Amino acid sequence: ESLMLISEALSAKEMPVLSRRLRHGLNRIQDNARVGYKDEGLHARKTAALHRVNRWEIFKEAAHEMTLDKEGRRRLSMAGQGILGKIPSSVLEDLDSSVRGGEGHHHHGHGRRDTLTLKQHVVRATVVGFTLLILCCVPHIVHQYTPDAGLMASTGSFSLGAEPVDLPLSHKSNGLYEITVGAGVCEYQMPAADSIHTNNTYYHAKIELMQDGTTLLWDKLKLHDMGIPSGRRKMLGVGGGGGPTGADVYDHFYFDVKPNQDGSNVHIRASSDCPAPVAVSIEAITLGPIGSVQHWIALALLIAVFALIITEVVHRTLIAFMGAACVLFILALEHRLPSVYTIMGWMDHSTLALLWGMMVIVALLARSGIFEFCSVRLIEFSKGDMWRLTLLLMLFDCILSAFLDNVSTMLLMGPVIISLCKAIDMDPRPMLIPMALFGNIGGTATMIGDPPNLIIGNAFKEELGFVDFMRVLAPGVILVLFPTLAFLKYYYGKAVYGRKIDVDMQMLRDKYPIRDHALLAKCGIILGFVLMLFFLHPVVHFEPAYAALFGAIAILLMGSTEDFEHALEKVEWDSLLFFAGLFVFTEGIAELGLLRIIADQLSGVIEGVPVADRAIVSSVLIQIVAAVASAFVDNIPFTTTMIPVIRRMAANVEGLEIQPLAWALCFGADMGGMGTLIGASANVVMAGIAAEAGYPISFMSFFRIGWPMMWIAMCVTVPYLVLMIHVGYV
């Protein structure tokens, strides 16, 4: 701007040629800077927005707002007497220093790091190195056992009939024994094949842990039989990985015993009440004393990881890796450290591939400027009516979030809204907060709209398809829009929506044009074919992950080397690593038995309900629990944790199936992200965009609109899903 003033001064001094050359050069500088900012990619914009605000600062500010009234006096509230109120100020300052990282001008923590001498750095690195060396030697020091197993090449390990069979164990110690049992079909026709089956009408395989002829503990595995209808047969199987190959049913049994150390080795005895022989495989391992308390250790790790993710004291990807490392260390102490091949298998490669493919497609499509261009056209179409503009933007936000992730939608539309509000001298927060809220609502409609849906869809790919998400969730989302829009208009009222928009539309058109028509054509056409493959999944059975992956590769093949390098730079590698670490952590927690206990407790609650009502009651329970939890915990780790829980519930409880539980988890986790500012990543990104523009958003200002809107949405989705279950639609 200063150089522009010089140019005008030169023009006034009758030096027009020099003035034109200077002005032309300055315009090129401005254009290049603007293009560079817009081409820096969604990942760079997201990083910049997140640097403006973090969850720990939001959490502190929320506690401060809840403990101080308008005059600054402390109130007797729950927050004031809670955990944060008891933390010493020095601890909070240290946490602030670690959260702010490089912002040394705010806290003295950065100064302390700079005062370390080279010798101190060397000593610290040496201590950390020796610690790492000792920890990595633990799997060798604590001998890793090979599980005892009874297997045969063709029919299984044993044929059970009148005589039981024994599997001796090579290790004996006090503590927990994990026994995995898989069984084939009981090849016997029940007299009443169409009768209602209960626990008393099934055949069982009895599994006993014995020593010197004495049964230490025992349990039963429910068997399939030839009289069970095919639908019921499918529901009884635990499903997914983790069971013996070829097993019709399987389960994991945990026996916490103290065998006589002076007696003989323990052994497993298997018997069956099925009249026909049953093929069964048994695998057992001794977990030792740590196994007896492994679920408490897992619970402590789960709470710690969730707390760190909530506060963002360190980067969430590092948190996921730390949690995964801790779980693997505990498994090593239990003599069962999994191989690298097994750990790689724990990662959901379909989810990771689908995320990568969509990230590449969206990043290149965003470079064309189509999303900002459409936003400007909506402003023009509103004809100066603020409520009409809000309605159009929220609907456009929902549609975009259904096919893009809502973080990308926020990054694309947020700057346009801020530019508009600055042009009409209006506070942009009444537009930005609803955009984050309706992004969560719109993302619920499809499998690729919100990360929880993506995780659920890939976890239950045999039961749920891309079209199923739109068939079940999209009508519920449409119903949610009506009351939430009405509440939005009521909440802000005429003070916001009663004003007229008077803005230079030509300025907005010049500022947000379509920058690359060729790129738009390539990305738009390929994206159209990718979406077509998504919809054709029930017909051609082509994985959505492959469709997105091959679509991204096709776009990269049509571009130049620079486009390829640019696309790889814009992929959110930290998010992909976060998902990978989170998958390993969740599977490790499942190996420690915590998720099994949670599922069994929920199953016990549901079993107290009549069989005909269990699907409805469980869907309501899961929706409410998921919504409240996701409002305070990031819905991605919560969803990953809940998937094994609902899988086991569907396997163990009469009257439950995967589909209703999965839809309930989708609605609860997605809508719960609206509850608080830290409930979804899009909310935090929105707060960062607002703070960068000079309009900070506090926890309570978001909570006052987000929390009631979440419950309004739940008041629609809960009865909607109940009705769908009642009429047999799901």
C-alpha cells in the first residue's frame, strides 16, 4: 500500500511512464501473493487456523467463564470445584508453555528451552536413548510365548463327541489365561427348525481349564446347528477378524486362576452336547499376573489418551502413537507382543486409502476456485436478504459436507464469509458458527461426509454400503434441517437477519473467480465417475476405497510433475498417521479385554429388556451416549473405540443386529460434534479462522447455541431411527 502511494505521487509529479511501470509491477506482486495464498492448499490453511487456537486454551477459557460472573466474582459452580480449579497455577503455566510451543513471547517456557547448553542437550538425548534401549529389550527379557494350539489341516483340531478331549498347556503361572475357541456347525437338524430359539435351545461346547482332575474355571461357546435360519446364523457369528480360520463361531475366554505350582501342568478340556461331531480349534496363552489387571491398565490408558486429545497438550498424532506404544509394551509384558505383520493388519487400510484418495481429489479441485465461486454466486442470488443468504449458505454447506469432509468445507467457505461480513461491516461469527454446526449435520448424510461414518462403513463393509448410508441417514438429516434452521433464526433474531446486504458484488467476483478451468474440468469429471462407482457398489461390489484411490491416481496421471508434487504436499499426512496410530491403539485396548467388558456390561443392560424391544432400546442408548461423549471427546477416537463394542453386542444379545447399532452410532457421533467447540475438528478450525480475522470465539459462546442444537437434532434422529427399526426399514 505504501508503494501504491508512491506510484500515485509519481503520477502527480507528471511522471506517468514510471508510474505505470511501478503500478503494473505492484499489481503483479499483489496477484501473485493472492494466488500463492489460495494455492497453498487446505492442509496449510488448516494448520494456520489451528495455530490460532487449541483445545487446551478453549478448555481453560471455558472453566474460567463458568467460575466467574460478569462482575468477576467466583461462583459456586461445578466447574469451580472441579479438576481444573484444583490444579496449581504453576502446573497450568507449564501446560500453557507446552501447548503454545514456539510462542515464546507469551510464556517463559520457550526461554527455558533456549537456555539449555549443548552439554545438557547431549545428556538429555543420552538418557532418552538408554531408556529407549531398555524398553526395546523388554520383549527379549520377558520371553514371548507361542500360543498353545490344537489344529488339524482339514477338519479342525478335535472332533467332539461323547468323549471329551484335552489340550495340555506348556506354561503354568498365576494370573490370566486367554483361550480362543472356534467351532464348526453342529451338523444336526433340530426337531422344530422354525421355532423361536433361546439360549436353552442351542447346543454348546463346554471349555474347562483343569489341573490334576480339578476344574479351575469353565465357560460355554454357543454353537450353530442345522435348524437355525440363515439370518440368525449370520448374527450369531462374532464377525470380523480375530477368530480361527474357517470357524463358524468363535469367542475369547479369559480365566483368572491360581493353579497349584507343585501340581502338574494345566490343560484345557473341551466337550459338546451336540449329538453329531463338531470340529473345534483351541488356542491358549498364559498372560501372567499383569493379565489379571490388564483391563484396569487399559482403562487408565484410554482415559489418558482421550484427555490428551481433548486438551491437545501435544499433537494428536503423537498422542495416538504414544498410546499405541504403551499398549504394545503392556502386551509384551504379557508375553504376547504381536508381530509387525499383525500390527499392520490392525490398521483399517480401506479407511486410510479412501481418505488419501479423497484428500488428493479435493485438494486439486479446491485449487480451481469452484467452491469460492459458488459461494459468491449464492450471495448474489440472495438479493440482499440476510436470512435468505444464511439459508442458502447453510444448505450449500450441508451438500458440500455430505461429499467433502466438513473441515475442508469450513476452510473453503470461511474466508468468503469473512470477506462478505467485512464488506458490510458485520460480525462474521453469527455466520461462521452455524456453518460449523450445519457442516456436522450435512456430513452425517453419506459414508464419506464425516470421518466417523467412514470408519463405521469400512468396519462393517459386509453389512453397510455407500447407498445404505444415504438411504437411512439422509432422510434423517433432511428432517433435522427444519427445526435446526428454525432455532437458528430464533437464536440470532432480527438483530442479525433483519439487516440488508449492501456489498460490491463485482469486487467479490474479481476476488473469487474460477482460477483454473482445465483443472476444474479434469477433477470434476473424475470425481463424478468416482461418485458413480460409490453408488454402483451394491451392483458391482467395487470397494469405495479403490474407487477413490484410482480416481486420485487418474487425476495425477493427467497432470504434470508439478501437480503431482503439489498434491502430495497438500495431503494431510498427520491425519492419516493419526488414524493409523488410533487403529493400533484401539485394537490393543481390545486385546487387553477392556472393550469386551464394556460390551458385556451394555449387553447385560439390554438383556433386561424384552427381546422385541432390544433393538429400539439399544439404538436410543447408543445414540445418547455417543452424542454426549462426542461433544467432549473427539468423535473419531470415540467411534473407533465403540466399533468392537457394538460388534460384540450384536453377537451376544438376542434380538440385536449390526445395522441398527451402526446407524445409532453414526447419528450420535456426528450430531454430538455440534455440542461443544471441541466436539469436532471443524469447530476448532472454524474458531481458528475467526480468531485469525480478529473475532475470537469462546467455548461458552459456541456452547450456548451448539448444545441446544445438538439436542434438537437428537430429538429428531432418535424417534426417526426408532420408527425405521419398528417398520423394518433397517
